[in-house]
Amino acid sequence: MEKEDKEDKKKEDDQRPAGLLSSQLLLKRSVYEVSLHPGVLTWTRAHLPSRLGHTVPVSEVISVRELEVASSTSISPCSCTSMCSTTTSSDSSPSRNSTTGTSMCTSRCTSGAKSSRRWQKIPQRDDEDSPHAFTVSYVQRARRAAWRLRDVTFLCADAALCGRWVRTLTEQLSALAQRPWRLLVYINPLSGKRHGERIYRHKVAPLFSRANISTSVIVTQHANHARDHLRTEAELQNYDGVVCVGGDGMFSEVMHGLVLRTQRDQGRDHHHPDQDLAQTGLRIGIIPAGSTDCICFATVGANDPVTSSLHIIVGDCQPMDVCSVHHGDAFLRYSVSLLGYGFYGDVLSDSERRRWMGPARYDVSGVKKFLSHRYYEGTVSYLPASDVLGTPRDRAPCRTGCVVCQYNRPLEEEKEEKLKMEESHEGLAWRSVRGKFLAINAVSMSCACPRSPQGLSPAAHLADGTTDLILVRKASRLAFLRHLLRHTSKDDQFDLGFVEVHRVRRFRFTPRFCQSDSELDLQELLQEKEQKEVQQKEVQQKEVLQQKEQKEAQQKEVQQKEVLQQKEQKEAQQKEVAGSQARRILGQLCREHPACCRTPPCSSCWNCDGEILPHADIQVRVHRQLIRLFARGIEETPVFDDIIPPGAI
């Protein structure tokens, strides 16, 4: 009869709608009401309101595994509240629940009263009623946007019930289409402090294994190894995503390889500045192991390998804009974070000669270039984004579910705007600014990092199709220092007279020495020609005079050389020693301080996501949501287990 009752109950449970279960299970010697709603798993202690329970979205459940408790006896206090409740709720036969459970409870309580509430061993009734358990691993929010993996184990006396829970939860996880199951992993062993392989082996690989994710791991051997492999050799159809373990430079390699491969497969010419690029099909995951990890911090909110791994396992998707940089009709690079000219370009150029110092090289180069205080003259032309939500100074940062990034216009309006952009490429829609600049920055994200929590542009958005163009004009050292210090505080860094910011879709920059179509430059060319003609005449006259002077000088020198030769040699030696020492100490300062020599400063270089561009004359275009990351943006506030009740969901 018992077997028939169990089979009937199993058939009834199989006929229930998928994903709907509710049982009383044992957790830490207490009875909990555990329920599985569509997309939500909840557990609440018995006889307590549901709002005091725990709620976990099924999408944030990492894994479910069944455990069999191999113990012949179980221990319970003489009050026997938890074990009696569990026995009553988890027995397979309803009739046995009401009689056997009550009698057991009465006998235990009586014996407990006589023994002054001592711990006693309760013998197991049957082998088939031995406790079974299943463990649910899920995501728990921690401080500062960090995620942690937490396990909760439920016990039940019915093996069939335990198997039904494991089977149903596994089906729910398998039905999540956004989850990756096959990943291509690139590890840069030289990033940051050279801990990339150790971080992946000890922190990331165990989590992927628990989530049943298969991986193909490649340790890069040289620069651009990942980019070249993705462009030519990688079989992308066999993977659900690409993961890079390293810093921002490693991410740039993977991003370039994936974007270039996509454009080649789609037949797009990425060398043409006006070419519309195709969106990549695979998502990119970032495991932070570099020096700054700016991109990971701006998209996840923490530079933590465990947090990034859990975002990848969950299958989050965060679109991101990409800027294409061209010099004429030649493609240079893609950028997702910072394009910096002037101060940031000089810092990167100088730090590349100090790589032996590690991450400290950026601090040393930053102080050095700040003291040099160089400015650069040129013209910035930009196309403002006038039809988007938000402004660079609205103090509304990009967060999870950002309304600005989700704002999509109809396709017809986009086509009309494209035509207008092409017609007004040289018209009034484009604006130009000419002057002397300490820094010119274009940021497609906040560029926040642990040292600068607000970033270069706190209100920049990840996927709105724009970039924030920041122009820092020539100012005093003290004023520029105030601007830099505001990156580390909550003050408005744009509330300064010499700083202006524009939200743009395109821009181009032309250094002063490259401008040949302005009146000033035409005058300079004419002056150069006149100077050359004058110099040629002077050279001819000097040659005639030199011949006469040489003859006279030779006669005088013959007489004076014998007398003054010894004295001149001694004086020359002393001057050479003193001059060489002075040149070594002050030569570099004179070159970096043009004011002391009254010579015009030369051009700077562009810092493109940590790489130096070979040309200063560039044009930039923003491609909306060209790539996707395993991220969801920075969550506004930490969300813990006790969120909203399941009824509200």
C-alpha cells in the first residue's frame, strides 16, 4: 500500500505545472516553507510572515546538486520541535503523518521532561526514510557592488521529493537562454602583478566548473596574440562568449579581434570612417587582473574576480558603445573608455619608458608632466548630440537599467538624421573650437576606478551612442591642479572657467602644425619662403666674406696659436666638463618648459585606451552598442536576500 501511495503521489506531482513546487523542508534544524514560483525561489521559516523570508531569482541560482545524508542516527533537542515538524511534513503517507508523528512527538517530549531537556539520540525508523538533501548555490550581494557565492542546503526525509526539487530546479536553469555553457578564455600572464594564471586557476575555474561551463583556455605568448587568434584562427561558432583575464589592454585586444572578425565576416569595410559597423554576436567577459581595470569597474562596480565570474555565469548582458578612430581614410584603433590628448597622452608616453616600475610608473609620470605644464594648440570640430536624453552635467550616472541607454529612436528617424549629418558635414551643425589646450579628452564611459570613484565624466553613459568631449584650456598650474583633484571628490569638475564639456556623436582634431587652410598658416608659409630667400642671400654674402676673413685670420692665428694654444686647451677642457654636467641636469627641463627658451611647444600624442596612436590628426565616430559584455552595469543599491515577497513578484 505504501508503494502504491508513493507512486500515486509522484504521478500527481508530475502533472503539476513546471516550475511550481512548495514543500516543508528542514534547514538548520528548523522547518522552512520552500516555494518555487516562475523565476523565483523563496524559503521562509514556518509560522513567520513571508516578508521575513529569503527570495532569490532563479536567474541568479548558480547550481543545484543532490546530497545524501549518510548517517544512521540524527540528533535533536528533547523539545523535538524541528524533527517532529519535519517528520510530519515530509513523510510520504498522509495517514502516517497524523498518527506516527504525533506519537513520536509525545514520547520524546515526555522523555525530555524527565531528563531535564538533555540531547538524545533518536533512532532512524526505516532505511527508505533516511534524510536526503540538496544544495542550492546562489548569488548574494555584498558591500561595494561585490557578489559572493552562498550555499543553502535543504533536508527532506523523502528521497522522491528531494529528486523532484533537484530535477525541477535543473530544468529551470537549463531553460535560461542567456546563460553561457561554452567559453573561450584568454589569459595574459604579464598583466598587472602577473597573477593572471593564479587568479583564474584558484578563483574563476572552480566557479565555472560548479556551473557546468566548459572552457577552452589560451595563455597569450606575445602582444596582440588574442587579437590575431580571434581574427583568423578561432572557431567562434563553437562558443557562447569570450573571456579575458587581464587588464584594460587585454580587453582591448579581445575587443579588437572580435570586432574586426565580425566586420570581415559581414563584408564591412572598417577602414572607411562613414561605414556602419555590424554588432558582434558574442559577449565579452572581463576577469580583472591588471593595473587599473577601469572598464571592469565602470561596468560591474568592483574589481573583483569572483564578482565578474558570477556575472558571466548568470549570463548578464550589457551593451556598450565603441568609438572608431581614423586618420584620413586609414583605420587606427577602436576605443571604449578614454581618448586623451595633451596631459594624458604625455603621461602614457612617458610611462612607457618606465614599465620596469610597475603600476607606480603612472604616478611618477603624472607628477612629472604636471610640473612641465605643457599646452598644445589646435582646432576641435564636433557634431553635438542634440536629440538624446541627459547632459554631461545632469549628475545622473549610468546604472543598471539606465533609461538613457535604453532610449531607442525609430529606424526612420535614425535614417533621416544620418542624411542630415551627411548634408551638414561641413555646415552649421558642426561646431569648431580653436585654442590652446592642456588636455582634450573623449570618454564613452565614466572611467571610474578605485582612485577616482566619480571618473572623468560621472554622467557618461555606456550605450547611448555618444561620447563626452572634455576640453581643458590653458590655465595656471594651480587651476589645473584643482581640476585634477576634483576627479577624486564629488565636486563638479566641469564647474571651472577653463573647462568645457560637450556630448557629441563625432569629432575631429587638427593640431596647429597640420592646419594649412587658415589665414594664419598661409601667412606663416609665406614668411617661411621669404626667410629662406633671405637666408640664401646671406649665405652667399657670408661665403665671400668668409674667404677674405679666413686669409686674414690664418695669418693672425699662426702668430697667436703658439702663444695661446696651451691656455685655450685648459680653458676648453674646464668648460666642456662644466657644460656637459649642466646639459644633463637642465637639458630635459628646458625642453619641457618652452617658456624658458621662448620656443613654441611641439605636438602631443593620443592615449587610446592605454595605447599611443601614431597620428595626432584624427577623426572619431561613435558606434552605438557595437559590443556586449557579461555585465549589467553598476547596481544603484545593494540588494540582499530579504527583498520583496514572492506574492508581489
